[in-house]
Amino acid sequence: MAETQANGPRLAVDIGGTFTDIVLEAAGRRWTRKVLTTPQAPELGVMEGVAVTIADAGLMLAEIDILVHGTTLATNAIIERKGALTALIATEGFRDTIDIAYESRYDQYDVFIDKPPALVPRWRRFTVPERVDVKGQVRLPLDLAAVEALTGPLAEHKIESVAVALMHSYADPTHEEQIRQVLNRHLPDLWVTLSSEVCPEIREYERTSTAIANAYVQPLMAGYLARLEAALRQGGFAGAVYLMTSGGGLTTIATARRFPIRLVESGPAGGAILASHIAAAAGEEKVLSYDMGGTTAKICLIEKFRPASARAFEVDRAARFLKGSGLPLRIPVIEMVEIGAGGGSIARVDVLKRITVGPDSAGSEPGPACYGRGGAMPTVTDADVVLGKIDPARFAGGKIPLYPDRSAAVLEREVGEPLGLGPEMAALGVAEIVDENMANAARVHAVERGQAADGHTIVAFGGAAPLHAARLAEKLGIDRVIVPVNAGVGSAVGFLLAPIAYEVVRSRYMRLDAFDAGLANQLLAAMTAEADEVVAAGARGRPLTRTRYAFMRYVGQGHEIVVPLPDRPLVEADRTALQAAYDAEYRTLFARVVPTAAVEVLSWGVVVSTEAPLPAAVPDPAERSVAVEAARIDVFDAETGERAQIPLYWRADLAVGAALSGPAVIAEDETSTYVPARFGARIAATGSIVLERRAG
């Protein structure tokens, strides 16, 4: 049972760059819809999709108990530089922190290195005299007159939002809070983000970058959420609204307004939650989650039914796979790799006569050429249409008409003619390039985590992933692919499986040889109270779980590892237990410890969550041949270079246990699954399509 389950119906909404996905669950049934995203006013697409979905179910909006929402709006605003006019207030002498960054280059030998431009240019960075040290002791009191003097320039430049990031404010936030009081008094319409609230941790560059990003998207996100909430209330909705966070939990709309930066990877996080549940139901302990939508593809490793998590994330990378080439955000996040390789990704031929795909996308306006909405460039979806993998009559349940002749025309003009290819071979080239891009991303992501991709099973979802999953599996040496029920709206389904959860991390330095249990307990209690307050608003009296941990390292090291803490008040004798726990975690990662080295704690963390049980594994049913009569669909055979008629099945007609051989296409309302000749397919007990590569 999903954690958001209540007595009434539940809605999930996922806004992507191309489609807005809607999932409704009520009375043990599920209804789904895909509608085109409305970029200029996303709430219009949401309300359109919600209206038709609840009408399909014969319900009224007033009957919906819960709405869970995820969106890429914050991410897109940063990437497209469409956020608020933002300023920074820093400690005197430190306004160039975001330019200095790590004092290194992500590519040491690139003399033309190009870093993403800062969200706040230097002329909008201001400083004030003040200084707090690493222990939270005030070395120089805040100059309030200097803060007052800044209100003039902020008003003159029509600044909409301000990030305040002072030295060591994680240890004592008083100066930042005083600055907010002054700004609120003189400029009441100004949005103010404090680094001590959005990211109360050490590492000044990451903390400042995170605060700036939060300030940059806050007016946009708060305005959108207010408009959406108003539209829902006007339509009669009286239930609760939750937002999916990047860390895989749900939070309240009030918290989302304060910290919208925590929503940057909300859609992909929902997909990882779904993949974890699918992995548990299939008994698969090593899974590669593969989510390909209209704009991007996301890949996440899931080990023992848990997606990998991290405390740092980069957005808007200048170099696709190079760490340090983007803007760092220090937020709880499910760790994954994301590339511009979706159904709407644009294909072209570069000056070296190579086919390239993405990262730019046709989105929903104008969309791929086959949508007939003015798209003039070929996309991955156009390639799939020309190859015959998509049935134009059944795309999006027949609700969005497709024009295959327009796909063939743009592919021939933009790709075929420069390379001397016909439209089918041009389409095949586009498909191969995008599949190789995804395979390369998967290899890099697996290697960065010390894994090999070929030991995993792919769980494929999103509107485009089931079309490409088998080819991706071949490139990675993977033999098994699982396509879950309602795969085309998989992230939205995952929203309904997520717990109400909130994570708090704060930096407070402490060496183990000077362990202060009282201070640690005081800090952890305050953090737990903060997380409890957020989660309790949505928990509705359900039991809560609390997980506590410390970020520890050997003295002098540059990075920390996560060490679990007992769920009870700490005592002085826990110093020995913490040392043993650190040694165990360090040995797991590095196969050895440094027995004489001192250990220090830099930060502490608390996660409060409602319970989110995973499903038990469901045994596979006995296979039987497909009894339904298949239609036929005309596809391009890459091996023969000719078109051929292959079976086209409607997924709803395939009963549990049904088995078939490729080549074939299995179509459904939100997506289609392509089964190549070297694969067989069957319907598992959970309803998932399982593709398995045949030997030889």
C-alpha cells in the first residue's frame, strides 16, 4: 500500500518538458493520461489533464483526497536562465566565492574551457562587514548600517530575490537572520533565502551556490504553486497537496515554497521509487532504472531495492559527464545520471558529418515534426515513427494524431541528404546514436559507483524508454528488461508510492577523541524537531521512522563517509561504538582502515519519514503461448534494410503468463514496447512485461 494512501482517491501529476502525466487511483483501479505540457503556464496543462482523468473515472475534483506533484520547472528555470533577478549578500571580502569555486578546472587540458555562467553576475553581489568563526563565535559584529545601505541599490536594480550566504553561518545564523529582518522591513516584497536555512553545512562554495539557486527559482516556483493551488481550490479540490522532493520523499506545499531547490529532481526521484518497488516485486537485487521521457533520459543504480542517494548534485553541466562542470547544489538527492536524450531530443548532422542527438529538445511547443504543431527539426520520436515502432493510430491512446510523412521529410532533409541516406537509414542512425549515448551514460554512472552495468536488470519506464530498452540492454550486455504496468507515466505512479519524508543536515565539528554527547544530543534533538514538524503535517497520525547518521572522516581528509547513529540519546561511552562503526564503513569502501588516525565528525543528519514498506517478491506464473490474434505493423528491419510486417499486440489483451517471440510491438495508451528478434517477452504475475534475450 502506498504511503499516501487514504480513504479517498489519489492523484499524481508529473510535469515534464514535453508531457504532463496524470495518474488517478481510486477504489482499487487506476486511470492515466498524458497531455502536452503548457510551458508558459504549466498549471493549465495540469488542470486539463486532471479534468479529463477524473472525468474518465466518473469523479469530481472535490472527491480527490490527495494530490502528489513533481515538476522539472525549477531545473528548467536554471538551465534556461529564466529565474528571478537575483542578488547575493556575502561577508565582506567573499563575493567572488562562486567564481573561485573549487580552484580547479574540470578539464585540465582544455584551454577553451567553458563554465556555465553564474546565476548572479559580479555586479549583483554585495558584501557587509561581519565575521563568525567555525565554532560559531562572533569575531566581528554585523554592521547593520551597511545592510541598511544595501536596500537602496537592491531597489534601484529591481532585484526580486536575494540569497544571503555569510561565512560560517551554519554554526551561528544570527547575522543572516538580522539581515533578513532589515530587508523585510525596507523591501517587504523581496524574496530572501538564507544559506543557514537552505543548506546549514560547511563548504562555503556549495552552500552559497545552493542558496543562490534557491533564491533564483523561488519567485517562479512559489508563484506557480500559488496559481496551481488556487486553480485546484476553485475547481472544488479540498484535499492535501504534497510535492515530491529530489531525495525521494514527499513534503508539504509550504515547505516547497520555502525550499523549491529541493524539487529540482522530483520527477526522476519518483521514477527511482517506482523502480525500487518493481525490483522488490521481481526479486531483482541489482537493477538499472531507465527513465526516458520527452526531454531527458535518467539512469539510476538500485542495489537491494534501494536507490543510491547523495548529498550533492550538479545542474546545467557544461560537459555532460564531467564532475565540476555544473552548478553544485547541496541537497538530499537520489543519485542518478541525466542526459538530454528524450523522445523530443533534436537530431542533426554536425560539421564533421556525424549524427548528433540533443541535448536540446523540441519539447511540447512545437514538439516533434510528427505532432503536426510546426516542428521543423527531426527528433528521436520522429525516428521511432519512421522505423515503425510507434503505431500512429494508437499514440497516446489515439488522443494525439501523428503525421509519419512529416517525420520522414525532416529526417531526409536534415540527416539523410547530408549523409546520402534515405529516411529509414537516417532514422536508424538517429536511434543508434541516442541508444549509444544512453549506454555510455549508464557505463560511466556504474563505474563511478564501482559497479558493472552488465550485472543488472533494466527497469524501463517513461514514454520513450520501452521503445529503446532492448537495444540499450544489448549495448550493455544485459539479458533482462522489465517494463512495469503504466510504464509511460512511471514517475507519476512512483509519486503515489513515496513516503512523507524530510531530511535535515547540519554541520557541527567534533573530534571523536573529544566527543561531547550532550552537544550532539542537543543538535540532533533540534534537527529531529524540525523534520518532525514538516512530516507531521502530512503523516496524519501514521507511525514515523527516524534515521540518524554522522558524516565522518579521518582528520585532514577532504571528504566524509556516512556512519549510522543509534536511535536513542548518545552517551559518552558511544565514542568507542562510533569509532567501530566508522571503521566498518571505511573498510567496506576501501578494504582497510588507518588504525592510528584520529576521526572527526563534520556534519550530522536526521531523516524523519512515514513507513514505506516494499512489496514481497511475486513468483513467476507458468508461461503459455499468446492466445489473442495480433494486428500487424510495418517496421524497418535494420539487418535486412527492408520493411517487414510484424505482430502488434495491445497490452491489455495479454493475460498473465502470456509469452511471445520477437520481433513484435506491444502497444498501450502511454507507450509501446519494442521486442527485437533476439528477445522473447512474457507477462509476469505483477503485470510487467519481461523481455529476455535468447541465447545465441
